Amino acid sequence: MARNAEKAMTALARFRQAQLEEGKVKERRPFLASECNELPKAEKWRRQIISEISKKVAQIQNAGLGEFKIRDLNDEINKLLREKGHWEVRIKELGGPDYARVGPKMLDHEGKEVPGNRGYKYFGAAKDLPGVRELFEKEPVPPPRKTRAELMKDIDADYYGYRDEDDGVLVPLEQEYEKEVIAEAIEKWKEEKEARLAGGGGTKEVEEEEEEYIYAIKDDEQSDDEMREQMEGEDGAQTFIAHVPVPSQKEIEEALVRRKKMELLQKYASESLMAQSEEAKALLGL
């Protein structure tokens, strides 16, 4: 037996179908929404557009269609979405419901817009096309910047170079390097002196002035080793260098006495008595 599809393609079947459709004209959707003046027809064309969009959205989910076919389908879907928006505006003008506000948003939610490019959306496999995937990748969040208070927590005396000589390592290294530099300078001076003497001739006497040895240690000066020995206590403990003026024990006691006197005067003496005392000090020049 012949299949139904083969039966439908026979000449008799086509003739019968033509007789049934005789007198019927298939109505086409207007190109412009403003050409429709009837609300039921406008809603009919809107439903037709939604049906076409649904079919194409289902087709574009297939990543095996190829890049060009997927791009064409995505363009057609965006074109139909714009046309649907025009029909919704026309329906509202004809007194129908405002579908832009109360209508379903499922079709719009399936699409994804590129940041900065409002209106054009990518559906299904179009979101994974070359050049499109990079547009949706978000830049990594930059690390939070430290506040001034957090930066100041790590700043102490070591940050400004204080206490560098208190560790007992830097000073010996500096002394060793200083000795090497002095030895090199003396050797260079001797070579220059011999060159000058050799250039003056053997028969001619060269007057040489006694030059003061600038590196000689005088009696009233102390060497670095002696200073370091004085810095060490009797028990050999390393003392620390104070880079700020430190008051003596006597100055501290005098300051405490003055502070105690002021507290007692403020507690027991009246304002008039304190004023008289200040006048007396001013007269005596204290």
C-alpha cells in the first residue's frame, strides 16, 4: 500500500485540495504595523510572530548548524523581536492591553545582551560563537587597595633607617670596607708620587713638602674600636644608640616635681592666690 505522503502528492489529491481552497485567499501579515486598523487582527499577527520566534529559538540551540547559519538565525530572531515590539505598540494604540508591561518575558530572558550594546541579543549557540564569547567574559575584580591606616601599620623606625647600626652587623662591614678604600687611596697616591719623581729626572732634586697624614689618629680622638668598647657595658652587654634627645634622671625628677606642684596648686589654691603668686614671680623675674 502507498504511504499517506505519496497519496497526497497524486494528481487527484492535489486537484481535490485546490477545489477545497477555491475562493479562499491566504491573508499575509502587513509589512507595517500601522497599516492594521483592527485589534483582533493585530493580536493575531503578534501571536504569529511569537510562534515564529519560538521555532527559531529552538533551532538555534543546535550548535552543529554552522557559524553562518547560527548568525543568520540570530539576526532573524532579533528582527522578529523588533517587529513584535511594533505590533505591541500598535495594539496599545488600538485600545488593547499593554503587552510590553504585562506580557510574558520568557523569550526576552533567553537572550543575552552584550554590555554597552543595548537591543541586540544572542540566543542559544550564538552566545558561544568566536568573538561573542569574549564579550560576555567579565574582567577579574582588582584586589582591594589598602587604606592609609593599613599602610601605616607596617611603618616603624626600621622603615626610616633607624636602628640599622644597632644589630652589630652593619658597623663591622662598614669599617672593613672603609679600610679597603683607604688602602686603595694610599696606594694610588704613592703611585702618583713615584710617577712625579720619575718624571722630574735623576740629577735634579725635587723639593717635596711634608704632607700631613690625614688618616693619622690624634691623641684627643678615639678610634672606632675604642668607641665600640665604651658603648659596651662592664658585663659585655651591647648598648643601643639613642637617635633622639633623652632626658637625664635629674631632669625627669624636676619635671615630676613641677607637675606635682601644679596639681596641688590647682587643687588647694584659689584663683586670686594663684594670680598673686604669678605677679610676685613676674616682679622677682622668676
